[in-house]
Amino acid sequence: MRARITIVFLAAGFAALGGCTEDPQTLDSGVKVDTAAFQGTGYPFAAAGWKPGEKASWEQQLKTRTVNGQNEYTKVK
């Protein structure tokens, strides 16, 4: 009886520790990182008014996004 309880607790302990493993994280995500951000994504989903490849329009979109949507101080008012 005592051996059976020990085996049950050991099995539960090993099952709990089995969930503590982590998969290795690598840079093989398929994202091309050797180009500048303003060059574009290669996908047709982009913000209106942004022209891929133009650094000035990229910077303008970032400024607009910062002022209108991501500035927590303007949201509080």
C-alpha cells in the first residue's frame, strides 16, 4: 500500500515537472531583417497614406500613430 502511494506521488511529480520544459527559441522565424523598416513588408496590408520604400512617409505615419493612438497622455484627457 505504501509503495503504491509512493509511486502515485512520484508519477504526479514527474508529470508536473514535464510541463516545466521550454522549447528552444531560434531566429528561424522566416522574417527578413536585413532591410530597413520603411522598405515595406511585402504584404498588401499597410496603413493608408504610407508608401512602401519612402522614408519620409514612414516617419510621418509613425508620428501620426504616436499622436493619435499610442500616446497615453492624450487618452487620459
